[in-house]
Amino acid sequence: MSEVRSVSGQPKAGSGQGDRSVKQLRSSVEAAAYQKEWFKKTRERISEGDPFALAQADTPHEIFLTMDIPVVPVQWWSAVIAAKRLSAYYFDLMNERGYQRNLCRYCCLPLACTMDHNPERAPWGGLPKPTVLLAELTCDSHSKIFHLWAREYGCHFFPLECSASTVSYSRWWERIKHHWDEVIEPHRLDLRVEELKALIRFLEVTTERTFSHAKFVEIMELENEQEEYFKKTRDLIAETVPCPVNLADQFASTMNPQWHRGTQWGRDQARMFYEEVKERVNKGEAVCKNEKLRLMWIGAGLWHNIAFYQYFEEKYGAVFVCSIYLSIAADGYARDCLNDPLRALASRHLSMGEHLRQPDWLVKEAKLHKVNGAVMIVAENCIRDVGRRFTQIAFEDAGIPLLTIYADVVDAREWDDDKIKSQVSSFIEERLLS
Amino acid sequence: MDAFETMQKHYQQRDLAARKWKEKGGKVAGYFCNNVPEEMILAAGFFPFRISGDPWGGTEVADRYTEPFYEPDVRSMFNMLLTGRYDFLDFLIIPHSRDAILALYYHLGKVQQIAPTLKLPELHLFDTPHTRFWMSGLYMRDRVRELKKKLEEWSGQEISNERLSKAIAIGNENKMLLKKVAALRAAEPPRISGVEALQIIGSSMFMLKEEHNKLLRQFLTEAARLPAKDGVRLFVEGSPIDNLQFYELVESGNATIVGEDNCWGNRYSDDPVDVSLDPLEAIAERYHLKSPCPRMHPMDRRVEYCLRSAVEAKAQGMIFFFLEWDNALAWEYPDQKKALEEKGIPTVCFEMQKYLLSDPERERLRTRIEQFVEAIGMDKKSARSAHARHAAQ
């Protein structure tokens, strides 16, 4: 691994943390390879004049897919930059430009990378200029980040309103697939449908492509099939002791297909993931034969240090068996179109951020996976994490010990590997093994 | 007691008027930020009361439920709601303004589940959009209608257009009078300090508007006799400031705060409701399109507003003051700084500030402010000398 340097040229402390993670599944290795190849081909297409979109992960990528417009999810790109261990460099650059150090990181790392305007340093040659940026204004910072980003690229930013839910729908996961029109309030769906129509027209005008309703319906159906495989995989992992798949594999085999959700490749890859997990279960293969404890990871993946999770397998036989990624793919995406696929699509993302953080759902997942304890990562720069204490309370009430660690998932500068490992070790020794 | 002293009393004893109203059998509807139409609350026959925090009040109960990086002014308000400091509220309207405020709606609901005996006012979420698009305006209009329905349900009586128009007239007069107060600050020399202005503006949100209008009229009648304020003219940009600590600190040196861009200050009195339109439509439009709160897209409007306000107030320097974890504003800072400095307005920035300033922090801030003010004063002096030399030649 090459040494990472700060903007000023000094070696960065904390940028060489941990070892690389070990992936055990063919599906995750293939998915990562596909992603890299897809990116290369996409660059070629864009250089020939094809349109291209950059969008938040929780936005309707299906619209772009229907119009054959490649889309790169911001969080995925952020994770790639962090995994390449470039985040420290880019954040320093941003700070030197006058942006304060305490600002949010996960959603703005790609902006920082763009501000560098140096494709040679950026992962895989960097992102080309997009036709459009798409984000839901889910937090106060999003509108600013995307506004600045659009300015940096000289392209359009298409903001989607983030209407607020007036009700907290309990056990949403039981109703969302078939009765999403009951879980999400109609006035919120109405606004989002109108916004999606406006987005479609905007893309039709700017790219001179037509949105095919038939193709869109096919994408929605393929996506349902894909999410069904994830549900089966999640259930299989949850019930199998010892755990057949480590978290690094779960991330790769879930997120890569999710970023191509609604494609045949995405569906087939999800099926391959399921079949591979099933094969491992049948053969009795496990992440850790000597599994003593099962842990849940709550929050975004620790992208700058995926190997972190493996440390506890080796030290304690403590295996991270689940995270929000596969769980939300299993519970949160599938939609019965109810003869209105655009409205069904609108319902997919409107409350996803809230559902992902709902303590009851997290406790349900913890119980399903038979975990002994949970580790929750909380980013001090993310306003959406301010209510995480309610998750702590819900877990303690359910008799599941939970440790909160304060760290950023993409900014390696303030990550203290020894300190965090020590915190988790103490949690395991004092609360789970004692 | 003169008009200013009365407004000052209500700024200091914020619940005084609302509790008296309550004692007489009236009902009080609390609200957060300046994104909830006070006119509608007034038209419903309720006392509109803006919720503020208390830097000295502690946050022990709120800390049980929220992470340490929850914005401190909102954490304080949350704590006050949980500890009964706002026990006189019958209803509470929470707008979808900044994230920290919206989170309160969900936090209060969750606490109520955990502690069912906790007494809270009835809540209503007022889901305001964050863009200025026409489509968002229609959504806003529907939410305003929804709020009207809720207020009618609470009061048991219809809110007629006549009542709305009357409330709009009272609110507009308040804004017009507060604009005159702002003009006294922009005058050369200024006639009132920033500390005085914050109390005049803030008391408007803790009193019945008609009463406040009377006091403002009285205050403005006597304004010609107000002594001139001296010192370097400063403008404050940044977090909402619902207390006097920082202004007192700045103005304890050779400086006067002649304006600010926040919703406890001059921005509160911008944009009267258009009386030529249907009252409910006009309210929806005013609260959708008013001067840009930091939650609103796009941020260029915020940069332009900050620059224009500072120039109109004839500011000689700009202080950026950001409370800890109030991050959204900070994204605008590099653009605002650049725009101001291009206009010859120097800036200083205080980020991650505590809600309650400790003595060492006050001293640290005082030193930096004095240095900033001194540097502006020296620049001004040397510019005058250069001008004199030029004139002599």
C-alpha cells in the first residue's frame, strides 16, 4: 500500500490503520470486479457523450436505469475513496479551503475529491462530469454539499424534498411491501410522485431520451426478485449458527448488487449470493468455527477499516453477523406496484432513512440474528445520529447489551484503532463474556 | 417603567405574559423557529409563544435521550420541555426547519412512550418544504391548510378570513415597527445597541403582538432622544442567538452590533404578509418564500442575503458565530467570507461555540474580538489619513 500524504505533503497519522479485509465468497469478489469493470465501461460511454448521474444512495436510481443513464451512488463512491485510504488527504484539502473540520463527512467526501480536480490521484481516475446530481434533502447539509458540488462540476443539481413523517409506523417491515400506501402518508407520496415526474421530464429534455413505462415496470419487478433473494439470504444467515458469512462479504455481496438494483445482473448476483451462502450452510462452513458470540453492527460500514471486524473473530470468537445493509435490502425495498409503479417507487425512499434508524426494527433484527450484543457507530458530525440514545435504550430494554463508539466511517484521521479495539474488547469481556 | 424596560422585562421573564394569559383562562400554543405562522395561532385565539433555550438551565434530562452532539440550544429547549419549564403550553407546533428542531418531534414522541406519565402539550408537526419550487409551494399551502384545521380543532371554532386578516395586520405592523428599530441600528451613528435590539425583537415573540406594537410605537416616538452609540460597527452571522451573552461580550469593548442574520434578530421582521392576497394563500407564500433561513435551498440566496444585510447596516466588520454542532450554516461560511472581503468587510470566525460561555472562553473571545476591532479601527484611521493626504495634495 502506498503511503498517503496530507495536502501539505506530510505523512498522515492514522491513514495506514488495520489490514485489508478478507473476503471468502466468490460472489463478493465477482461483484467487486464487476463494479470496477462497470466503472471503466461507464467512463468510456461518458467520454463518447453519454449522460451520467451522481445520486445519493436513498434516491430513485430506477429512473436513471430506465433511461439507460449510468448512476454512481454517492455513498458507494465515498466508501471507495475511504477504502483507498484517500479520505484524510481530501478532508485536509477541504479544510484548507475554509470548510470547518467538524462538518459532516460521509456525504461530502466525493465533493472533497472533486475539489481536488486531480484524476490521477482519485480512485479509478475519478468521476467524470455528471449530467445531473440528485439528492433528497434529508439533512441540513445535503442541500449545501450538492449545491457546492454542482458548482464545482458546472452541472445541475436536482433536489428532492424530504417531507417529514407525522407518524411513526410501528412494525413497518410487516406492511411495507404490500401496503406501503398505508405506511407512508398520501400527501408525502403525492409530492414525491410529482417530483419524480418532474425529474423524468428534466431528463427527457436534457438527454433527449424517452422514459419507457414498460421498461420501468420490468425494472421494478426485477428489483422485487432481487430483494426476495436478499430476504432469503438474510433469513438463512440469521438462523445459522455458526455464522456462514462475514460482514465484509455481506457488505460486498449486498451493496454492489443494490447499486445495480433492478438489473438482471443485480438480480442474478443476489441469487448467486444466496446460493453460495446456502452451499456454505449445507457444508457447515463458518466464518469462525469457534464462534462464541454473535454481534450486530449498527450504522454505516467502517469503510476505511473493514478489517476491523475480523479482529474480534480471531481474539474472542466474536463474529459480526449482521448490519443494516442486508437487513434493509431484505425488509425495506420490495414493493407490490399496486398498478402504480411510480407511486410504489416514491414510497421506497421516502421513509427509508427513518426506518433504518427505528429502534424497534433494529431490535427485531438483533433478535432474528440471535446476537449477544451490538456495537453502534455514531458519527459526531451527522445530525441524523443525534437520537441514537433511543436505540441504546431499546436494546437495553430488550436485554441486548449495546456499545456505542464515536467515530467516522470514512474519515480515518481521527480513528484510533487501538482505542476502539480496546473499547470493544472491554465490552465483550465485561458485558458479554462475564 | 418605560417601553424599553417593559420589553426588556418580557425578554428576561419570557413566560410572564403567557402565564398571565393562561391564568385568565386563555390557551397557549408554543412553536419553534420563525417558520410557524404566528398569525394563524393568534387568529385561533391562542397566545403564540416561541420556545427558546436557557444556557444556564442545564440539560441533564435531555442528555439521557440524545447524543452529546445535539445542537446545544435545541438540547436546552428539549430539556426544558422534559422538566416542566414549559408546563403552561397547551399545544406545541414543531416545524420541519433545521434537523435538530424536526428531531424534537420524534424525540418527544419516543420519550412519551418510554415515560407515559410525562405531561407534554399536544404536538403538531408543521412539515415545511426546503426548496422554493412552485411544487413545494403547493405542498406548503396544503400544510398551512392542515395547520388551520388543527388549530380549529384545538380551539373548537372556525378561523375566518376576517380573523386571519386582522392577525396579519397586527403581525405586519409588528414587522414594520421592528424594521424602524433596525433602521436605528443602521443609522450613523447607531441609536441602539445590539444587546438592546435583541431584547426588543425577542420580546415580540414572548408577548401578545398588540401589546408589543404599543410598546414599539412608544419606544420609537422617543427614539430621537436616544444617545448615539460609538465604536466599530459589526454585523453577526451564524447560529440563532436566543440570549445576550455573546452580544454583551462584543459590545463591552469598542463595538456596536448593527445587525445580524438570524431569526432572533433582524431577519425575524423581514417580509410582511401580502395583504392584497387571500389571507391563507398569503401566509403560505410568505412562510415559503421569506428571507432565507439556513435550512433553505439554494445557499447562494443565503450568501447574497448576508452580504446585502451587512452592507445595508454599514458594517465595518463581520463576526461569524457558530454554536457547536450547528453545521449547516458553516457550509456557507467560505462563500460568505469571500463575498464580504471582496466588499472590503473583514471577518472573524468563532466556530464550535458553547451555548453557555465559560469565563475562560469569554476571555479568549474577548481578546480575539478586541484584536479584530482594533485592526478595523486602525484600518479606518489609516484610510482617513490617506484620504486627508490625498485631499491636501
